[in-house]
Amino acid sequence: MFASICRRRASLFFLIGLIVVSLPACSRQAAPTQKALASEGGPRKESQDEATRDNSAITNADRDDVTNSTAFDYPDARRGEQVDDYHGTQVADPYRWLEDPDSPESRAWIAAENKLTFAFLEKIPQRERLRQRLTELWNYEKFGVPSQRGGRYFYTRNDGLQNQNVLYWAPSLEAQPKLLLDPNALSAEGTIALSGTAVSDDGRRLAYGLANAGSDWQEWRVRDVESGKDLDDHLQWVKFSGASWSKDGEGFYYSRYDEPAKGEQLTAQNYFQKLYYHKIGTPQADDRLVYERRDEKEWGFHGQATDDGRWLVITVTHGTERKNNLFYLDLQKPDAEVVELLSGFEARYEFIDNDGDVFWVRTDLGAPRNCIVAIDVARPDRESWKEIVPEADDVLEAVSVVGERFFALYLKDARSQVRMFDLGGEAKGELDLPGIGTAGGFTGRRGDKETFYSFTSFTTPTTIYRYDLAADRSEVFRRPKVGFASDDYETEQVFYESKDGTRVPMFLTHRKGQQPDPQTPTYLYGYGGFDISLSPSFSVGRLVWLEMGGLYAMPNLRGGGEYGRAWHEAGMKEKKQNVFDDFIAAAEWLIDHGYTSREKLAISGRSNGGLLVGACLTQRPELYGAALPGVGVMDMLRFHKFTIGWAWASEYGSSDDAEHFRTLHAYSPLHNIKPGTHYPPTLVTTADHDDRVVPAHSFKFAAALQAAQAGPAPVLIRIETSAGHGAGLPTSKAIEELADGYAFLVKVLDIETPASQ
């Protein structure tokens, strides 16, 4: 994969989490595997007034009895007397006790909530048919992007319904692949996932990480490729880290935290990450400490050995800010010390590759949409830098070097373009892609004659291509076959204006030739944060929605990375309200242009997108027919108190700061629920092992929303067990969760489906 994508994925893993999609792993450190948070301030006052004025409209809709239920007997949630003082403002937190998910009181509440939720879902006739159709469509062969080490090719495959992808290797592309690692054999329920892989240069050894029940914590082991047997190596308390082999294949670099106190593994704050070198055949206790900063508890480290074995490049992060430092260690000098090449956290610096003493780096320093520069470590002063590929009109999202060529992945209005340059920066053409979609991969090294990449779209499953550099030709390596007529559907891109006049793009996918109709069930999905770009991708769940005659809408909100640094910064900290305004404007545009109606519109998002849904739900409850906030950050005053939540302060700000507190308190979903409001049907989802966004966020939000609900619409919470934030979720659990979400929407939006006709 792109060298910079490797670091980007590692960095993103450090974040709040992406939407749950399948992505190939980084080639430089891993054989492919599938993995993967007003105006300027608070809720708009006019929105709150509108919600009050429109309560009569909601009441009229309630009289239509969209839920066929007159009342819900919600589980008792004790209101405690906890009140906190934030810079002179008293803020009640009556459900603080739900922050302990293992207390007897919390466990009883969780059990009662799940009982209520599943009793509701089980009465929906279409639920089983939806599950069956999801299972039918999911049952197709899937492949990851191959990478080559030591003459061996490594890639993942899933025969269709396996809970986890399986890792294979082959001595050639034509040879029969050999099983290397099957995570499905490690647990009966498929809840142990392959969280990272790295193959040594000679292709003889595999370092691999495992995550249990969706936790961010990983355990790493080493396997002999030829025999398929594990060595004795066993590393623990690894989090937000990959592995990078030394050139001799005798060990690898990785990062870890100290062991947390007993019982606090899923809640304790994670500070003081350290970079180590593990020598094969030795206990973890003997691992060599390469770098730490006792004066900087919030710094994180990602070590990468260069392909020539000369340097260890250390990417230094601070929270989730897209600005980092770049240090290095000369591996040819036994007594060398770490050199701070680029410091001060003033820009993004992503190491691509090196040519001796010259480092190629992708950066946004003076180039908000990114460029490629060459830095000679012997003359690191900025005046000596050489610009190789200048900033373009489109965002340069990632770069790799294969076969003496830069493969540069650009985003043009959130869709992929791939441009090639020689090592001097001269343009060598553009790679033809099949349409509006997303490309990734481009694995390989400077001496290779081939590279592999993937392409996917909203209706096209991930197809793997092999590109022959000498012939300048792509050919299909693996094309999945799905029982779905993709040609019957189409994607268009529209642009709409947000509240402040900003032009925002949105993808719309629907049946080909389908005309806008207020009766069309519409699924509006968003994220808007952490510089993460949403581009077209394939989803079996989306296919089922389209088959039901639904419209899928995905806007590219501010806060993301679709248009570079300025787009991201326009949706963070004190400007976070812009993200919610963009999403609200998307909903209004769809309704105003007749694509759907309020009664048929569902909003959805996960993680930072769960925050998005929670904020928009509390600001404009009259605008939506249903809401599906997943694993969301709902308590914006206390998110930094748990696990890696402190790192998100670079994106959100922190309630410890008086100015930030005012902004956060103004939109925090938990703190903007208003008793006596008619909220739309809502299904909150979370998991009991989520140690990224701890489930207390969803627990407290659901309890407060149920207590405030004035109308008959259901407010339910679905709590998955033995699962985490989403990465590594077993296929079986993914299907069940999707089926339940769609069944909920079929019920509350009154959708006619083939099963109900």
C-alpha cells in the first residue's frame, strides 16, 4: 500500500475510528489483511425555535402511529445527584454511574435495555428476511491487495461468510495459495481478529497482531511462513502500532504502553507510549527501548525501518492533530542517537521513501493540499529542500514509490485519481480507473516491475488489479462475483449550499432512472471529522437498502479531508458547528428537492459520525424520520477521561479549557437533550468491549433520551456483547447488526419491502 497510507492508517487507528469498511493492510510493514471524532459555537438558536414550532407537525405524525405502539416501558435508570463545576457553570451528570459498565446496577440496566430492544425487533416480520438477504449477498469471495516479500506473495481471502479474513501466501501468482493464518480457528464465535501483519524482507517470517472482542489492545506473535508454526515470541499491551522488520529479519520495531492496572484495561487513560525493538527468540522483557519521552506523556511513536536498512524513521504524533514531528535514527551507527529532523508540530510530514541520505516526504507545509519534497538529512535546513511534486488543485492523499516511479493518489471532489511521476517529479500520465470510486494499494518497492491496487465504488465490490510498469497496462487479478445487478443502479454527485453558503458535495446512489420522490426511503450517512475523507466504497448493507427502493446519500462534510487542511480546520474545535450545519443542510436539500420527505429520512453515523447524528438529532429533532447513532461520542465534557479520548482534544478542544467548554457544552448531544421534546424513532448502538469510544457515552445518552421523550416514537439501545468499536467485527455479528438496523427503519419509516408485499 502507499507508504503514506501505512502511516495514515496507523494514525487513523489512533483516532476515534473509521466507518467499518474492509481495507488492505500496509505493504511496507504488512502483508495485506483486512482491518480499519453557530455559526461559530453552539446549537443554532433558530433551530431550537424551529423545533418548538414544529412540535405540532411531529404530533400529527405521531397520530399516524408510525410505530404501532402507544408507549414504551423503559428500564429504570436511577438519576444520581452528581453535579460538576465547569469554570463556574454547574452541570448535572445524573447517569454517571453508567460509566462503570461492570457494576451490578449497570449490568442490570444493560440486560433490561437489550431485552426491550430485541423484543421490539423480534416483532418486525421483515427482520428475518433482511438477515437472509444480507447473508445471501455477503456470501461472495473477497480478496485483499497482494504484496511481495522474498519472492512470495501474501494476500487475504474470505470465502464469503467467514467471520474473519484468512491470510495466504504463494510462491508465484499462478501457484496454488497456501494457508498461513486463519483467525477463525482461534475462537468459536470469530471474535479474535487479525489486527496487523508484517512480513520480513526475505519472506520467511510473519509478525502478526491479534485483537480480542474488538478491543484496541493487541497481542503480537511471530510465525514461520514455510511451516506455518508459531515461534515462542509473545508481545502484550500493544496498541495503535504496527511492526517494522529490521533489514536482517532478526527482529522488528513496535510501540506499546505500560500494562494497565487490573480491571482498568478497557477504561484507563493511555499515556507514555514507548518505541521498542524486539529480537526474535527473546522474551518481551528483554526488548530494547529505542525511544521514549518521559517529559511528553501524550506523544505517540511509529517506527519504520527504511527499505535499504539504513534508517529508522520515527513519526511522532500528538493526539489526533494532523501535524507531526519526524525523527530518525542511523541504524549503521551502533552508538547513534535519535535526530529530531522536523519538530514543533507545525505541519504534516509523512515519510514516503528514501534515496540514500535524501528523504521523500509528503507535507502540507505551505501547501494545504499537500506536495512532495526531498530533504537531505545532511542539509536539513528548509532552504535546501527540493520540491519534487508541487501542490495541485486536488488533494494529494497518499504516495508510494514502485519501480522508480511515484504513484500519487489524489482526491478530486472525493473521488480517486492516480497520477504517476518519475523520481525527478516529471509527470508520467494518469492511471485509468473504471469510474467514480476509490483506489488504494499500489504495493511494492523501487526495484519491482509490478504493483497491485484495488478499486471499489458504491455498487462495485473491491476488485484487485495488477499493473505492469513496463507495459503501462492494468489487468484484473481478482474480481468478486456478487449476486446483485450492479448495472441496475447508479451514482451521481450533487453540490448544495450549507447554512453559511459553503458549497458541499454529496454522493447519491439509487436505482438507475429513479426519479426524486417524497416517498423514497433515504439513508443519509455522514462523518465530518479528523481529516478523514469519505469516498465511494462497497457495502453489502447498502445493496439491501437499494433493493428496497431506497436512496443512499453521503455528503462530504467539513471536518473531513476531502479538500485539504482548510476543509478540515473549518469543522474542528470552535468551528465544529459547521459540520452539523452541513449535515442538516444535506437533509433539507434532499427534502426540498423532492428526493425524500421528513417521514422517510433516516440519519446515520458511527463514532465521530455518531456524535454528528446525536448533535443533529438534538438540534433539529423535527427534521428526521429516524436516527441511528452508532458508537458515538455523546458526552463532550468527559470524553477525554477514558482510554485514548484525551487525544481527541486536538480535534474537539477540552472542557478543561473555559473557552472550549462553552463550545462543547453548546452542542454536546448528552447535554442538549430537552425533556418534553418529541424525538424521532432512535436506535443507539454500542458494544460492551469498545475501548475507543467507551460505551458509557451511548449508555448515558440513551438513558437521558428515553427520560426526555415526550412522543410515542421508540428510543432504544442495542448493546453488542464481545465486540468493540467496529474493527474486526465478525461477519455473523455484522450481519445481525445490519439486519436489526434495517428492520428498525422498515418499521418506523413504514417501508414496503418484498417480504411485506
